[in-house]
Amino acid sequence: MFLQITAQRDPHLAAAAARHDTRRPVMLARAGGWALLGLTVLLQMSGQGLNVTLLLAGAVLAVAVPMLLINQSARRAFRDGGPATIEITDGGLAWSTADSRHTYGWNAFENVDHRAGRLVFNLGGSRSVHVPTRGLSPQQIHEVLTTALANGIPVR
């Protein structure tokens, strides 16, 4: 199998990819922020007064840190933008731009997520390769997913 895709960076898909890639740290920051805000409310209700430090730290963790994480990731995605060529073969996946080329064997991927408008090949942690599916037929998408399954990669 050989499939070559040339794609321009889509701002909406890049923003969705940024949200997907920062999902875990954003949720941890939000949970920590809400925990601090809850602690502030409990301290206020117990009569110990308002702890402004806890209130501000909770608000920053619950609101500002997630915004910064997502915005930074989205800006990085736009900065790394430009036309990209993705090659999918029986040996793996290659991603190349004017500045760089990255090649991954099938054994490098933990799983593949079939999402709206893209296939997300997860490398582990928060690292992933997003392959746009705009311009691909359903048969070609099925062929890519079948090749991934044949190489032992779970498809979700």
C-alpha cells in the first residue's frame, strides 16, 4: 500500500488537535484549580475568613493555565504549519514539510483514533501525528485503518 497526501494546515483542525493534545494537562489544571476554590469556600464557611491566596491560585489554575496551554499548543501548530506531505506505506508513516521530515514505523504507534476530519496516530504521552482525511475517499480511509490493524495497532 502506498498513499500520499498533500495537505495545507486547516486552522479548525489545528485547534481541535491542540485541544486533543493538551487534554490531560488541561484537565489536571482545572481539577487542581477547582479543588483550591472548593478549599477556599470550605475555609470561608468554617469562619476562618477569606484566603485570597487560595482564591487567586484556584482561579489561575482553573481558568488561566488551561487557556495558556491550549493557546500555546494552537500557536505552535500554526507556526509549524504550511503544506505537508504525508506518506502512508506498509512500512509506516512519513510526515514531511519544507523544513523537516519525520518517519515512523508502525510499531511506534500505540493506537489510531478515527476523528472527524482526521486520523490521529498516537505515539504515546501527548505526542501524536494528525493526518487530515479531507480529500480521501472512504475506501482510502478504510485501507489506512486496515493497514494499521494488520500491523497490530488498535483503532478507536
